[in-house]
Amino acid sequence: MWWRRWSVDDSKRLIMNEQLNLYGKNFNSRLLVGTALYPSPAIMRESVEASGAEIITLSLRRQSPEQQQGKMIWDYIRESGCQLLPNTAGCRTPREVIALAEMSREIFQTDWLKLEVIGDDYNLQPDPYGLIEAARELVKRGFKVLPYCTDDLVVCRRLLDVGCEVLMPWGAPIGTGQGLLNKYNLQTLRERLPDVPLIIDAGIGAPSQAAEAMEMGFDAVLLNTAIAKAQNPVVMAQSFRLAVEAGRSAHAAGLMVKRQTASPSTPTLDMPFWQQSSSKALQD
Amino acid sequence: MPVTSEIKPSVAIAGGGLIGRLLAWRLSLQQFDVTLYEAGDLSTPGGACWAAAGMISPLSELVHSEAEIYRLGVQSLALWPSWAEQLEQQSGRQVQFRHAGSLLVAHAQDKSELLQFQRELQGKLNDDISAHVQALDGEQLRQLEPALENFEQGLYLRDEGDINNRRLLPVLLSVLRQQDVALRERTPVSCSGYQVEHQEGRVRFDCVIDCRGLGAQQQIQGLRGVRGEVLVVQTREVELQRPVRLLHPRYKLYAVPRPDGRTVIGATEIESEDMSPISVRSTMELSSALYSLHPAFAEARIVETRVHCRPATMDNMPYIHSEPGLVRVNGLHRHGYLLAPALAEKVEKLVTKQVLQVA
């Protein structure tokens, strides 16, 4: 039968084959998660597993990395076997970022870096100027830079110009759970930068918002607070995994185009079709 | 079963922090022959218990932890009043246990934090929270705490309490002296079944209790330190009656009033075993959060800073392990004063059972 050709198994394979490629490395999961704010390290690790994430971010700004005083927890995170993505959370200037990046590279033996340069302390908004400056220097030093940026097309282009191969625009400010606040800008980014891996980073509060980002064609989603602060982080991690998969396969399947009016998908049989459009008016 | 005075069973306690002192006190009351070992000085304890603020807040902590912490906390909260009274009678000095509840406040722009707190509490408690939590408007808030002029909403957790740890720990020490507990200071030890080992050799006991905190890291897999930083400020301008927590999207701040116009402000929670002095960033975070609690705190004097690492397991739950001749208790994390009495009772039972079985 015709529909057999498009069974769930086929479509699953279709999507599974299409891996996420970042800096030449392939990943099956399109959900990246953070490792902060969990009730305990044990719950963090269980949540990471449940999320299916293969890339996890971690911060070492405040843990006196030069003395390796956080070694115990870093080793615990490392045991997950995921690609580590050290971040520069808490840095405000390119100089701070570069010092921390070098330290991260040494400690975690990876040149992957989530670049954060904070421009405002209250909403932790990225500083686009500092970001571009830091990215340029980090790329020169051989880092694989994944910048956390705003949804501004020009800023994103400049980041690509200085050598970033992946961009991570925000959905909303960090930790707010507001979802995709400026869909117009995000849609613009997706359309204008069709070949650049775009990861929605920050602001995702609910699985539906993650699914929405994936439906819009973004390549992946990065989040932390929404899982870590859930009443049951492990179950929430699983929910996000399912949402990201659903959103991705929905995007691949091709969403229907929204219509202007609600219309029954089969004609109402007892009414001539030329009267159906006015039937609602008659009922009123 | 009473233990007769002729054959006093011997118990060694390693670690003179809060739980070690409480156990030494409880067990010596039961006529055990108790020896307390401490790597540092007992009169100026270096442990997390000395750096802490002494809050006993099962509900506020429940939001960040497992239901078991709450259950143990409620048990402890039931024990503290009589234990405090008993210690005050024995020593003739006050330990300042206060059962005046605690307040949670948030600024108008962060008021969703209060809602989130209530929701989390509801989810964890699986019970009607209105019996424990009272939502307050600005006026009701100021009836309890006149100083909180800048807040229009808050939550009152009337069951919670706190204890002045800087009074309690010396009082415990003096009571231990009264009860002829053998005190071995500046004596780092290692513990195994029936045996304590230190520089001068091995000593046998009927039972050994290891409560050395991070000192036991080699013996307890996955035990880690979580750095905490605390400020103590002093001012006559702001007077609080009870612990106040400020809810903020990123910073956790509590302010615990102590005598002489002092307020203990805490605490950071950093995944690091770094014991170096408080950082500038943490000082700024704590003091700006404090300033937002009341602007008059700006002229308070920072009279002390405290840094220590809390001993914690990977699931942040307390650790009790028992084998013949040895009980280990550890991992009280940020819940020392909240959990210690309940855990001390548990350990007391384990030890009594062990020693009686041997006898």
C-alpha cells in the first residue's frame, strides 16, 4: 500500500541519518544541555542521560580553575562521555574570556568553547561587540567557537566573518523560560543563513518551545534551567528529548501552511458547498 | 537497655564538628566512655559548622532537596528545643535557639520567584501547604518585620527556626568537659572497625564513629566539598527578628540576625574545594542583595567573612554507613543544623545496638 512507503520507521531512519554536524563532528542528538543548577550532581547526571544529549556545557569561572579545586565535579561530569563544551559564563571582557578559554582547553582537553561575553548583568544579555572581538582572537588560537549571541542578523554575520562555524542565538534572556521572543528575527536568521548550524541557546522554558524552535528549522536547542529547575529534572529532560525529536521530524515532514479560517477537512454533507461559507453567519 | 557503670563501653568519635559534639554529648549522657578526636582546635573550630548561619529551615530547604531532608529536618526541629534547653541548664549559658519562623521576600520584578517557590513546595510536600506557608502582603509583612519597607509580598514559614552556632558550639564543648569526655585536640586520625589510628599509634574502642567531614574524603567515595562564602555585617539601623531569605532569579541570599546588631549573610554555593578567602564577586553579590533588602545596610560594617567547604555526597543526601565497630556519618552539606539532631539519634541507636551486641 502507498502509505507503507512512509511508515514511521522510514521517516525515523530518514531523520536519524541526518545527523547534526558541528565543526566536522557528527551528533545524533539535537539537544544540548547545561550542567548547572541541579538539585545534586547525581540528578544532573541522570538528567543528562535522560535528555540523550551528546554535548554538555559546563562553567568553571568561579571554581578557581587554576588550582583545580573543582576537579571532583569535573571528573564526575566527564564520566558522562559527552562532548564537553566549556563556557565562559560570567565573563564581561574579551580578555577575561580568553584567559578562561585557555584554562578550559587545558583542563578539559578540548578546543570546543561556548563563548559568552555578558553585556548586562541583570538579564545576562550578550555583548555583541565583545563577542566579535573575542571570537576573532579565539578562532586565531584554534578554538572551535560556539558563540551565545542575540538574534541580530548583522551580529551573526560578523561572527561568521571572524570564523565561527556555528551560531547560538538566544530565544530569550538566560533563565527566563520565555521561549522564542522574537520569531521574526529568528526566522530571518534561519532564512538568510540556511547553511550555518544554528542552535537556539537560552530562554527555552517548555518542551513546546523547544519543539517550536526545531519546527522553524533550527538545528538544535541548548538549555539548562528548564530542566534543572523542574520539579522532576529527569522526567523533564526526557520530555525535552521527545520534544526536540518531534520538532525535528515535524520540520523534516513538512508542516502544513496555516490557513486564514478554520475549515472542516471534509465537506459538511447535508449542505450545498456554496452555502457552507455562510453557514456560520446564519447560525449567529 | 541501661549500660551499667562498671563496664562503661568505650566509644571514639573522630571529628569535633557539630555532629561529633552532639554525639559526644548524647553518648556520654548514656554513660559511654567517650573520646573525641579533633584534627584542629576545639575552641576555634575550623569546620563548616563554625562558618554556617545556623538555620533550621526544613521547608525552605525542601525546594532544593529531597523529601527525606525535610523529614529529617522536621525530626530535628522537634528535638532542638529540648536539647537547647538541656544544654542551657547543664552549662548555665544560652545557646539562643529561636523558633520565630522565617520569611521569604522578593522584589516586585522577581515576584514570580515566590510563586515558583510555592509551586515547588506544593509539588514536593504533596500536602496542603497553607498549613505551613502564609502569603503576606506588604502590611502583614511589616507587622512581622517592620524593617522590610521595600517589599509588598512575602511568605511566612512559621515552623522554621535557627540557632546561634557561635554560642552552641562552645556550650557543647563546656558540657563535654563537665561530662568527662576525653578531648584529644590537634590529633588527626584515621578510622577503621574498633580502631582509631593517629601519629602515636593505634587505640582500640568498642565502637568508632567517623564524623570528620571532608577529612574522611579518602574513605568515602564521591564525597566532595562545596564552597560556601558568608559575610557578617553589623549595624544598629536595621533590626530583623528572624531569618529572611531574598528570592532572586540568580542569587540566593539569607540574612540571619544575631546579637549586637550583627547579621549573617550567606551563602554562595560553588562546586569547588577551594578554601581561599571570599572572592570580590561573591562579596558584591551578597552585599548588593543585602543592600536591596534594606538600603541602610549600605552603612553596616563588614565585621567578618567566612569561607568553608560543605561536605556533600553526589546526591547531596546525608551519608550513614555502619559496619562492625565503625559508624560513619557525613555529607550534611548545607543542612548541618537542620539534620544533625535527627542523624545523631540515628547514629546513637546504631552504636548502642552494636555495643550491646558485642557485650
